[in-house]
Amino acid sequence: MFAVWDDDTVMNEACWTEVQFSSQQLARQLHYRYRPDMILVDVRHSVFVAELVSVIACMRIGAPFCPVDTDNQHGGKRLQTVVDTLLHSARGSAESQAPLRIAAIVLAVR
């Protein structure tokens, strides 16, 4: 599952009100559309305000998040290793054997 966040208001400078509003909107989308157990935040374009919005949205819905960089550090097999490690650690602490849902937030630049 992928939630792509490419709103112009969070790609450049933003005031705290815009950050809060944008994080609420993203949190709603994640919670009602995907209901993830974990969230991967792809920070390859590294726009601070967009990263902040993503982290606050994850905190709003109470989902753990893991920042990854698919361009430089976590490409191919290394990204799969990160996902496998997250799944293994979550399954070890989970009481049920229900399938885990991982969502990915891709910070896109226009």
C-alpha cells in the first residue's frame, strides 16, 4: 500500500498551522484507508517539512514508523531486509498471527 504525499503546501516553507492541518489530513488517509500496523517513510528527497508532517501523522494514529532512503541507503535487497526485520520483530511481540499491514509514505517532489 502506498500513500503518496505531494502537496505543495508541505514541500516548501510552511507555518505550524499548515503542518498541523497537513498531518491531520495524512493521518486520516492512513487511518481510514490503509489502517497500517507499521509505516515506512521514504525520505529520499529529504524535505524537512514533509518529513515532519509524515512523522506527526504517524504519531497521530499511533503507528510505528521507520524512515528509509530508497535512493542511497535502502535500495533493493537492503530494503527487503529492513521490511523482514520489522515483520520479524512485530511478529515476535504480537499475540495474534493476523497479517501485518505495512504502508509506505513516499515524499514526492514536483
